[in-house]
Amino acid sequence: MRRLKRGDQLVVATHNPGKVWEISKLLEPYGLHAVAAGEFGLEEPEETETTFVGNAKLKAVFAAESTGLPALADDSGIEIDALDGAPGVYTADWAGPNRDFSIAMERVNEEMVARDGWKDPAPRANFISVLCLAWPDGSTELFEGKVYGHIEWPPRGTNGFGYDPIFVADGETLTFGEMEPAKKYAISHRTRAFESFKRACLEGA
Ligand code: IMP
């Protein structure tokens, strides 16, 4: 498998500032020069696939082919057991066109109320991240990470992004929104996917 080495440029193929921050932090120790897709003026491709793998590939391949550089994309979401895994691959869509995650979390609450899902004191949920590394020739490598826990209502905390204020990881009492960012990314789904990515693709890891 080809590897990335210190000093190589890597496009972080996302327009989500929370993800750019977390992925750049994870890459920092390896001396890669991480550049967000937005800095190349790339549009965000429409996520037309119905799986995390499909959408991660689509975003990474688009960025790698457009820039001629290797690109790393994340497709992620939250899966809530009482909602049969929803919002899942549609996690971002639940936030509407303005990506307002207070709306998304309200929708979770409404759907949980409609299904009597809150009666379980700790309704099971997990975050999932699929990372895709794409090379400019279109070849790809895929890595998956999950963090399990439960959701709570009402939302708590202003750290992180997305659904962080309603998710509590197993063994924790604070939501991801209340945790120090360093603590969250030590255990997050994205970090777990990143561990596999770095073992396979980063020189010196
Ligand atoms: P996408 O991967 O761009 O389709 O968007 C995934 C969505 O999942 C994000 O917009 C977030 O709302 C949510 N999400 C992914 N990772 C996290 C996380 O670490 N915390 C909170 N929400 C997340």
C-alpha cells in the first residue's frame, strides 16, 4: 500500500469546519501539510450515495481528481437504535439546508417521542466515521470507526459540533458537547477510523 510521508500535501475533503479541525489535529503529529478543500475553491459534491462508504469515496475521489493531490474524506453520522439506525447516512440532511443542528436535534427528539423511544433511560446510539483516502489516479483505501453510547435530552454543552450535545459515550457522564475537545477526540469514532488509516497509510506511524 502506498504511504504518505512528512511534508506531503493532503487535501482534507470536507467543508465542515468541525471536521477540518479534528482531522487537522489528528494529522499534525505526522508532519503532513493538510489543506482544506475550501482553500482550493472546490465545491462540495452532492452526497448521492446511500452508504457511508459510498459518500466517503465520492468526496475523496472528487477532491483528489480535482487537485491532483491525495485527499482524505470523512462520511459520518449518528445511528440511533430506537429509530432503526436513523438518521444514519442522512445525519447532515436532518439539519436542513442551513445545516442548523438545533433543528436536527429537535427532530431526533420528535421522532423519539413519537416512538416512545425516551422511555429507555439510556437509548442506545453510536457515531460512525468512514474515512476514505483517495489518490489522484482514483484508487482508494477505506477505514471505519465507531463510538457507542446513548442519547439524552435536552442537549447539553457548546463544544464540538453537530449532535455532540445529545451524545454520551459509554463510561462517560458528560455529553460530547460538554467535554473538552481533546477528551472527545481521544475516543471519537473519527479517531478510531484514523488509527486504522494511519497504521496503513502514514509513514512512521
Ligand atoms: P457528512 O459526513 O458530511 O454527511 O455529515 C455527517 C454529519 O454527522 C455531520 O454534519 C454532523 O452533524 C454529524 N456528525 C459526524 N461526526 C460528528 C461528531 O463527531 N459529533 C457530532 N456530530 C457529528
